[in-house]
Amino acid sequence: GQQVMQIPQYQHVQEGEDFTTYCNSSTTLSNIQWYKQRPGGHPVFLIQLVKSGEVKKQKRLTFQFGEAKKNSSLHITATQTTDVGTYFCAGPEGGGADGLTFGKGTHLIIQP
Amino acid sequence: KAGVTQTPRYLIKTRGQQVTLSCSPISGHRSVSWYQQTPGQGLQFLFEYFSETQRNKGNFPGRFSGRQFSNSRSEMNVSTLELGDSALYLCASSSLDRMGEQYFGPGTRLTVT
């Protein structure tokens, strides 16, 4: 079945530094979704990318979808303590017919 | 709109028992999916219901089942509980077709002793 790999597993940064997490799928994805889960909370939808090479921005967050639609990245500029949490990418397996496959997530830890 | 609600929020069961978890989706959402989240395996898809029909199913044993009612509310049942079933069970609803953006509930923390 489809596998979605995310790296790094953990990332420690100083507040104000940039952060990037990478997502790679074993198969071509029709779309890729990104979620954020705060400690003790539940995943919250951030964005969905659909087009090859697509780039979307949300304030300090920049999301990219690779040309081959098999990889994606999330970049946060000038991290703040509110950015703490786990960032997950997810892709629909089998075009959506077999559910949503999540990566294991990247835990972002910010030191003030 | 009110968000996705799940009940109960916490549950402690003994091995061999069965459990039923409930989920109420966002009003107007017809797709409800269930996920299991554990530290070791991460977020894993259990199944999705759309208009009272199971549309997708993940790779879980038959002890895990679910259903959806005409008002889109969904229940998940786990029979013959095992210690390894201890997890956070998350329900998510979507207004879109084919596993679009998911809106998650707060989850039910199940502990099996």
C-alpha cells in the first residue's frame, strides 16, 4: 500500500528561526493535505494542495507540492511559540478510495 | 457551526470487553471517518462512512466496526478488546467527496487494562 514518509521526526529550533518539514509519498497523490496537532489536542486542517508544483502561503507558512506530485514541504518563517506542535502531511490512498494515509509527523519544539 | 463532537472523551475498559464510541459531525457534513492514533503507529485510518454506507476501510481486524445513521452521526465499535487497542480514537467529518479536508473531533481516549 501507499506509504507517506515525513522527515525530520523531531525538530528543535530557537524562537525566530525557520523550520521546514518534508513529506514523501511512495505513489503519486491526487492531493496532499497538511494538519497541525497541538500537544493534547486534535489534528487541525491547514491546507490542501492539488496542482503539480503548487505553492500556497498562509502568513508565515509556505506549502509546496512537488512537480511529480509525490512530495511536499511546509516551511515556517521566523517561528513563534504558538507554532509548537506536530505537523502531519496526508494523502488520499488509491485516489481516495482507500482512505487517507498520514505521515508520522514532525514534532516542532521551540526554545524561547 | 458547531465542531465535531465525540463521546465519551475518556474510557477505561478491560481486556475482552467491547466498547462503542460516538461521533457527531459538523452539520451538513455527510462523510465521517475514524482514525486510531498511537505513539508508535501514528494516525491510522480505520474506515469512512458516507450516506450510511461504509465507503472505505483501512487495514484493521474485523473486531473494529462502525455504522452511520441517517442524520450522519456515526458510531464505532470494538469487540473483544486487547491491550494494544489503547489509543486515541479520532473522528473526522468532511463536506467533500473522496477524502477531502478532514475536520477532527477532540477524540476518545481509550485505555484497555
